[in-house]
Amino acid sequence: VDPVSIDLITDQPIYIALLLDTSGSMRGSKNEAMIAASKEFLNGLNAQDRISVTTFNSEIKNLIDFSTDHNAATSLISSIEAVSGSGTCLYDAAYEAVQKIAALPMGRRAVIILTDGKDESPTGGACSNLTIDDVLDLAADGNTRVPIFSIGIGDTVDESGLARMAKLTGGTFNSSPKTEQLTATFTRLLELLQSQYILDYVSVAAPGTHTLVLSVDYLNTVHTDSRDFLLLELPVHLSIISPVTDQKITDKILIATSIT
């Protein structure tokens, strides 16, 4: 077993894309609970953490982009209202969020999706142009890996789809059947994000594509995740053995080299 070093992350900001469902079915107590829980979540962030807030129904609306101004984000969340008769373009919103956050520095980052339903237009059928597989292909790719943490509120949630997005990207799915459970769900999620750590692994494998599988045994429960990665070809190093530096050359000479 090759050695690894483990370091708790204390000085890196968390980049969070928060996606909030404002479709017609979110009106009333669900919308109120979503606002209250989201504000409590922002209140628990560290000063250097960056938050992006986006609402989605039949349209996607970005309210604030990866800002440390948590007060401004909280104010914007306070004014969110669900739109009567609108659909839920969940996958388009998720794909756009993954695209944005994948362009940021590697490290602590997450997409959090809160919804009470599934990707559906007001008249039935899909609302998004993209599919769940499009989202997963981007979020689970080794080069753009972004964990998706999904939260389902109410009893009409597409649990299988939300759980699949979370599992295949390294996030978690959380169910909150009752609105009063939502704040506690967000609190647990924040604790999870703030307790992340970094594993440094030095590979001695040959150049090419490889898969790294990590298993962690914690309190007699084994958690396993995998990551594809590419090892590039090592550059050629050319050294001149002869002639040596400052040697005077007066005639033909054999040049000796070393290539590694």
C-alpha cells in the first residue's frame, strides 16, 4: 500500500453553488422553509467562503455569483418567490452550475440543489433541454469533478434521480419530507462541507489513464469512491557529458550525451 498524507482543510474557502427551486409547487410553506433554511445555512459560512445563488423554474435566474458578501446573498434569498404555473428545469440549472464551478480552483466546492419535484414542464414532459446523464457526464468527469448535494423537500420528489446525481458525483442526497426538517438538513450538510480533508497521493504508475479507488473505514463503516486521472508522459532530459563546460575545442570531438 502506497503511503498517503492527510491534511485537514482549514484555510481554503468553500465555493458553493446553491440552486433553489421556485416552481409553482414550491409556493407557500415550502418556499418559506427554503428561505429560512438557506439563510441559516449562509449564516454558518466562514468569511472566506464564496456563495452563488440561482433560482430555477421554467427559467434559470442567477442572483449572485460566488461572492463573500453573505449579507447581500441573504437579502436576495429573502425576496425569493415561487412562480405559479411554472415548471422545474432542474437539469439545465444543474448543468450550468457545474460548468461555472468547474472553472474555479480545485479544492472545496459543491453544488447544492433543493427541489420538491422532478424535471418537468407545466404541461408535463421534460422541462430541461439537457438530461440527467448530461449533468453526470460533466460533474463526474475526472477533469471537472464537482460533487452534487441534493435535497428533496416534500413527498413528490424524484428521489432516485437526485440520489443518483449525488452518489455518482461524490455528494449526498438528503430527504426532508416535512418543511420543519429542512433547517436541520442544511445544518448537517454545512457540517459535512466544513469537515473535508485533503489526501495527497504520489503515483508511481506509468503514464496514461488510471483509476484511483479510495476506501475509508470509519466507525466500522466503509466508504468507497473512485477518481479517474491522467499521468502525462515525463519530459525528456538531455545532459551533455562531453565536452564539459568551458572545455576548449580545437578539432573534431565526440559528443557524449545522457538521455533520461
